Amino acid sequence: MLTSPETTLELVPDLPDEKLRVKLLGAHRLRDAGHRALAFYLHDMERRGVHQLLGCVSAVQFAVRVLGLDRRTARDLLAAGKALGELPRIDGAFAEGRLSWTKARLLARIAVPETEAAWLERGEPLSCAELESLVATSEVGRPPRPDRLGLPRVKLDVRLRLGPLAHEAWEKLRV
């Protein structure tokens, strides 16, 4: 049995097939809920500046130092937390279990309040791989294209060595 201040988790070996399937689905949903909670609280921390009171230049740095997340995951969670705060339909579909965390995160990356309904309608029935492909060939703020044609966005890796103040400014720009 695993226990923390927020949850108790019972791990039972050798379950019958159907109970094992149900446990796996529940564990997956629990993981998704954990990601949503991390996204929410990291955004709240960043928005209120609490990370500074805890000795960190950003909520991302807090997540890396204290929570042990890698920088990319922390940035993605923070961005998703911010976006989902402005996208109540997508956040609601996730809360109701109609969207996985992966889909909610992908939709939050591309949708804005004006296009939220269209993206939710288009993305909900797609597989994660199909939605990822559609998002990769779309522009932020634009509604989904019905024909799914287009070129993928160009992504570049940038590596820099910065001092603490420049790092803080860079982190704020990246999110």
C-alpha cells in the first residue's frame, strides 16, 4: 500500500482479468488527474509568484528542483495549466472523462477561446496520434482544417547557458 497526504493506493497482485482491466483504466485516469493537478498548481504558483518565496526563479525551476520533473515536462505542464484555465470546455471534457490528458494537452496547445468549441468537436473522436498530427499541421488560434492538409510546423532546439537573471527572463518568454 502506498500512502501520501493526498491519496492511498492499494496494489493487488493476481487480479482476475476484468478487475485487472478496470484497475489499469483507473490507474491511467489517476495518472491523468495527477498531471492536470500538477498543471493547475504550477500555473497557480507562477501566476502568484509563490515560486520566488520558495527560492526559485520560476515554477518550472521549482518543478525541476523539488518535484524532480525534467524541464520539458515542467514547461509543458505549466503551459497546459495556463491554457486550460482559459479553455473551460476542454477542461470540462477532461474532468468528465471524455478526453485523456494527452488530448487535453494537445488541444490546449492549439485552441484559443474563440476556436475552443471547434477544436473540441474535431479532436474528441480522433485517436491521440490523429489529433497530434492535426495539431502539428495547424496554427495556434485557427480552427481545425476540415481537409487535414498542410505542412508540419518547424521546430528548432535551442540550447543556451545563462546566468540566473537571464534564465528567469528566458523561462518567462518560453511559457
